[in-house]
Amino acid sequence: MTKEEQQDINRARQLAEEIVGPVRWTTDTAGYCACHGRNLHKPKSDDPDCKIHLDGPAGHSMLFCFHGGCENELNATAERLRSALQSAGIRFEASNECMEMLTKYLKA
């Protein structure tokens, strides 16, 4: 990994955490955060997690929630993150993990 790529990852993570709050990073570009629509979850759950990917298709960041009812809030948060990354000129290639998750999410 080049110095510039690591700087992009660090900046993208910083922007993500400014928008979604603390993230438990599991890879350079993916992790878990609290869903911004957790108060809308159906059924109610004590698990507030959603998955964040900075390496979605077409260079977009993606947020995946494991609950229902929070789609509007989640989409608004994801759009704010995409906009921030785009303004910073940060774009990652889509990861296989994100594409697999997106496929499962769209089938549900």
C-alpha cells in the first residue's frame, strides 16, 4: 500500500466517524457502527449495529443495517458520507465483501 493510499484510508475513516460516530473497524475500509435509525428498528433490538463499507460499488460508501424500519435514516446518513468522501476526492475500488453483502441485502 502506498503512503497516499494509507492517507486516503485514514482520512476516509475520520470522515466516516465524524458522520456515523465510532466505528469498530474490521478491515481498512469496513466495520460496524451504531445505526442512526435504531429508534425505528422493527422489531426492537438491543443490537444497534449496522455495517459500514467505504468500498462500495462505483466508489460509493455503503451502510447496511441488520434490522428494518430505519431505511430512510440510514439512506440519509449514507448520502452524507458519500458526499463527504466525494468532496474530499476519496474513492475506493469495490470490495468483494461489500458486493456480496449488497447482493444479499437486495435479495432480502
